Amino acid sequence: MWPGTADQPARTGAVAQTTLRLTSVPAATPAGQALYVAGSFNNWEPGAAGYALTRQPTGTYELVLPATVRGPQEFKFTRGSWATGESDAAFQPVTNRRATFGNGPATLTFQVATWQDQRPGGVAAAVPKVHTAAANVRILADSFRLPQLNGRGRRVWLYLPPGYAGSRQQRYPVLYLQDGQNVFDDATSFSGEWGVDETLNQLATQDRHAAGCIVVAVDNGGARRLDEYSPWANAEYKKGGEGDQYTNFLALTLKPYIDAHYRTLPDAAHTAIAGSSMGGSLPCTQASSTQRYSGE
């Protein structure tokens, strides 16, 4: 991580916005090409509209982030794609930058050492990721339809606890997780899998969670992720507004299917929805709807 330094303006009563400033970029940076910041605050889109830095007469690049961007954040700089993302002096991808944006105005300064696509001899070949999903994880469907969202298709993953096949009378609680790409398999994950399958399998061997549970993980919709995980439309990001429909899919389409085809404990006390980041906020914003559907 390249450290950022903060300059705190002396004025008071200012809008609480953070300015990102690049004081140094590689000499080979193409003239006139836009530079962007991608991070946890914009769904890691490498060329997102509204997140381009503006070149200043001094040669620096600056971007004033929206006032809503606060708290701990992770981010990187790009030239519009991950293939043209920043890298270190050895042309290796840098780790995520981290900064905590406070309640007052601040300017954070950074430097970019190199760009990945300008590596001598061309871009380094990507090392294929290894599939890490446990043997008791499988793809339930490559394109499970979401009728509440115009029939969009989505990959759905299924984890069955150890001993499921041999315990014909045993019924299990069910955990529904969002961002299914990240849950079980490093090869499909954005930045590393969560290890849910390995953790549950280990707990089962230690008799710490002997009964186990079923886990159903739904892939996010890529560019539609923020739309589906937020019930409210955001005018600034031009995202959101489909959270109710997505929750209806979980409660009225996916859950009944799982309950009909697998030995579940279908009541509310044995059903949970969870996730990370926007996928984690969805259960909170939709709690009342979920309770209503489950009869609680």
C-alpha cells in the first residue's frame, strides 16, 4: 500500500468531502487518457463514470469524492480497466490501498509507480486460479431464473453438510448468502474465497457444529449488483431500487425450491440471510419483509 498523507483545511463548516490527489504518475502515462479510482465505494468498477481524476495545471490529478464516501475504504487507481491498473516498481499488482475518510474535508496524496500494461515485454501472464470448493459443494444451477427481475439468470451454489446423504431423517437449517462467486471457490472469487465450506466442514469434524447446515449462495449480477442489493434508487450513483424484487426472489422462489428438494427446517428460526458489504446490508434493510414471508 502506498501511504496517503492528509492536509486538513483550516476553514470550518465545509462540506465533508475527501480529495484524492495523485502527485506522481509514470512518465509513460498516455497523454489525455483518463485516470480513475476504483474501490469499495463504487463496486470496484475500474472505469466508473464520476470517478475520473482531473488533470491539474500543476501536472497532478485530483478527484473530490462524494460526501457520502466515509469510513474505512479500499481502492486502487487505473486507466479505465484492470488490465491497465496500477502496479509497483516491479510491475506487480499493488495491494489495495486503505484509508479512513473522516467527517471533515481532507486531501490524500498518492503516487503511482507503474502501470501493469507497460511492463517490459508486455503484461505478465495471469496465473490461473485453482478451484478450491470442497467436495460437498456443487452448482445447483448455472442459470436459475429470477422471475421477479424479468427472468434474469443467476448461478446458484449449494453446500450440503457432511453426512447429509447418510442421514435420511435429519433436517437442516439453511443459510442464504449473496455474492456466491466469493463464498466457496477461489477460482471464481473477486479477491479470495470466504472459506465457508472449509470452515463448516472443520467444525463438523470437531463436533462444534455437528448438526451442520445447508448453505445456498447466489452469484451477484455483476453490473446489476448494486441495483439488486439496494431497495432504494440512488440518484448520484444511478444504481439501486431492485432490492425488494431480489428479496422476493429469495423468499418466494428460491427458498420454496430449496425446501421442496432438500431436507430443510423451513421455519424462520432455522433460516438466515447474510452477505458482505452491500450483500450484508440487504438482510438488514429487508428484515421486515423476510419476517413477513416466513410467518414470524
